[in-house]
Amino acid sequence: MHDKRAVAQFPACPHRLVALRLVALLPVALLFVVLGASAGEIGAPPVARLSAAVGPAFALGKAGERWAKLVAERSGGKLPVRFFPGASLAQGDPAREFIALRDGAADLAVGSTLFWSAQVVELNVVSLPWLVPDASALAAIVEGPVADRLLAAVERAGVVPLALAVLGHRAISLVGAAPRSPADFVGMKVRVAATPLGTDLFTSLRALPQAMAVADAHAAFRAGTLDAQEGTLSTLVAARLETFGAKHVLLWDAVAECAVFAANNAAWNGWTDDTRSIVREAALQAARELPALAQAENDVAQAALGQRGVTVTRLTATGRAAFAAATRGVYDKWAAVIGADLVSATEAAVKETNR
């Protein structure tokens, strides 16, 4: 039983009073610790969040990682940058990456014109069916006056454009033989990037375009309910579609892509002139390095496909002309959406490279 007398004998024990006072002061001490930590965080250099749809295993991701490193180094640590691959700041969806950048979930981003075209319609000009036949024509777009117009469109859409770079063309991995004419696409079930222009392209060939998750695509290939998948060569290799029966790849040069380097408006306006200069120059350098990375990635991917027993076929010039004619309605429809002046300027830039 508790002894009340024992308690009464020590009412004025100095040690007990000290202990009680310490207990009373504990919440205040903890508060100062929290406030001190917060003050330390406030005083630390702000970390810029940089988004890319893929990681450094891919050329676009390497460019994002390189950009982040250059900014951190050249700012002397005053602007550390954290790289977020896999469109993780955009709910894992590359098509939402521009929105994440515009609305402040990301401070910097390097993305594909294909996926950013949902919010910047002018970027669709890069992917008009069979407009851009090769890398030299794509370079003419990103290095000439067309680039200025594309960057201006990106700025009007609500972010700060910094640079453009060549990425390349998308391909198709197929279970059956590679199509040689538009008629070969009739009824073909194709997994596609969920973009309006891409969907229209395959629909015009009377194929059945479908947007689905990677796991669902693998299951569909196994079940025989999916015939093909379009994408970059590197993503087709990474997906190991040959293990699901896709033994052919068609290089048809229908859809081209460029990379866009850009910054969030609020973040940009909050930086000093020196910081903005560092971020822009770092973006320009990463953009200059990207085409070589993309070409090397493409070469490695094509070699890997051959080693895995996948037959890689390139559409002939005659074949490209036939496909372009078959999809002309899609071209004209999207040219009107993009704007006749921009399309004409792009066509002229491409034509110059063929002389």
C-alpha cells in the first residue's frame, strides 16, 4: 500500500522540485529544438526538383541527371538539384509532367515534345506523320527559326523554356511480320502512347490503338490479344517484348521526338540573375550532349535486338510514301490544330536538309 507519510516527509525536497521543474520545462525545450531545426532548414540552400519521364538508364534521363549535376556544380552548391525520374512528380505519367512543372510540383523538367504536346499543341508539329524523315531534319528543327517558335509556344503555355534537343524516332515491335503497306495494319491491336495525335495515326490505318500499363501489355501479349507496341527502341528493348512473342521491329520513322528543357515560372522568378544564367547555360550544355546520347542508345538497342533474335526492318522510301499518303488526313487535321504558318515553316526547314 502506498505510504502517505512517506510522501508527506518530503514536501520540500530540493531534488524533487528540480525534477518537477525539468519536467515542466521539457515541452518548451522540445519546442526550441523543433524551431531550431526549422530555422536550420530555412537557412539551408533551397533544393530544386528536376523531373524526367525516365531514369538515367535512358538518354533523356541521362540528360536530366547531367543538367542537375551541372547546376549544382556551377552554383557552388547554392542551388542543389534533386533528380526525380519516372515522372514521379507527375503521378508517374509523362503526359502530366508539363502540368506538374507549370503548377509547381517540379521546378525544372526535361520532357518529350510528344508527351508535352497535350498542353502545348504546337509541339505536335515534330510528330506529324512522316514529316521529319531523319536525324538531320530533326536537327534542323531544333537549331533553326522553328525552334524559336516552339520555345515561344512553351512559354505561352506557362513555363520558362530553356533549350531543345534531338531525341529521335519511335518504332514498332510486332508479334507478326513487319508491315510493308498500310493494309497490313488493318485490325492490328497496338499498344500506343496515350496522345491524341498518336491515336489518330493508328486509327487512320484502321488499327486498334490501346493505351495500357506495362503489366497489362505483357498479359495481353501472352494472351494473344495484343499484336504490337510502339515506342522508342530503348523502351522496346527494356520491355523484352521478344519474350512475349514480339520477334519483329519496324523502323518506320513515322513519329519523331525532341526534348524540351524548361523551368517553373515561380521558381525562375525567385532566383537571382546569376542563378538563372547558370540554370540556362547548364540546360543548353545538356541539350547539346543529348543527341549523341540518344544516338548511342539507339545503336545499342538495335544491336541488343539482333542479339536476341529479333528481326529489325526499316521501311523503304517507297513504303514511307505509301504510309504518308494513307495518313494524309491525320496530317491535315493536325496541321490545322497546330497552325498553318508553323507547319509551313517546319516543312520548309525539313525541305532544306534534303537539298
